Amino acid sequence: MEKKIGCLLVFLFLVFMSGCTPAKPALKILSGALASNRQDFDMAVMKFLTAEHEALIGDNPSVWEYAEYGLVSVYLIQNEYEAAQNRLEGILDASSPDIRSGAWYHFGIIAYRRGEYQEAASYFRKALENKPDSIDAKINLELSLQNTKDETVESTGQTRVFHGSTDEEHKNRTIFDLIRKKEQDRWKNQKDTADNSSIADY
């Protein structure tokens, strides 16, 4: 989740530094990202939809892409996979490689959560094609491939040979969940830090 909001904030910084005209929808994207951070998802969706509309009217496709990406992030937080997929399809050919990589990555996350490990692996590969240094995509690709192997063994009725490493295999299976929890904890810590700094101001 931090990756998504960070991507949005970098974009906004570039918009303001370049003096471009899409500042108004960019501010809406920032507001949507902050609302999402506060878990005010209705407000976040409203801000992203408004930014998307203004970007379309102003013929600013790059701003529109970031508004779409913001909507995807909110839908995924709420486990609204179908809504997220519909939005993701619109940004697979985005101008930004970060957005393209993020779109394929999120397709992979959805497939993984549904237990479609082979499909998830193909999505994570596409994410890496657009952004080869994505650690999250590499980790999730490995997890997907591991689960695909497990499914193959189960479907053929073969007995899997364990070399006393059942604990390690269990750890590998939970890496994905730990990454998700880590992202949630980062958001909580950022919120707590913001709350503490506002108290200190008084």
C-alpha cells in the first residue's frame, strides 16, 4: 500500500515542479491518497473519481492513469476484486512503467488470493518486465511458483518428499501474508506518527 501512495505522491511532486496545468486534479489525487490513508474509503473514491473526470475533461491522460491507480488501491484494500480488475484493465498500457508494473502486480495479487497460482506467476512476470527491480513482484513470483509446484504434486497424486523442512515450507507460504501485514503496519505507524506530531504542535 505504501508503494501505491508513494507512486501517487512522486507524480504529484513532478506535476507541481514542472508547473503543469493539471494541478487541480493532482490535488484531488493527493486528497484521495490521504483519505485512503485515514481509511476514509468513501471520500478517497470520490476524490479519485473527481480527479479522473477533471483529467479527462482537461485531456491529461497521465493524471487520469494515477487517478485510476488510486481507485484500484482503494478497491483492493476493501477486497473488491472485480471492481479493481475493471480499473486495472484500463491502465495496462499506461505511459508510466511504474503504473504498468503496478497494474500487473495487482492482477497477480488478485489471482494469488483466489488460489490461481499459475496465473498469478504470469502476472508477476509481466510486472517484472515493466519494472525489473520490483522486490515485491520477485517474492510473490517465487511464492506463486512454489504453490504451482505443490498443486501439480497434489493433482498427480505423488507423495512429496520433505527433508525435515516442513517449518521452512510453512514460512515460505506465509511470506505473502507477512508482506501484507507489514504494509498495514507501516500505514498504522505513519498515522500514529502524524497524530503524535499534531499533539506536539499543541
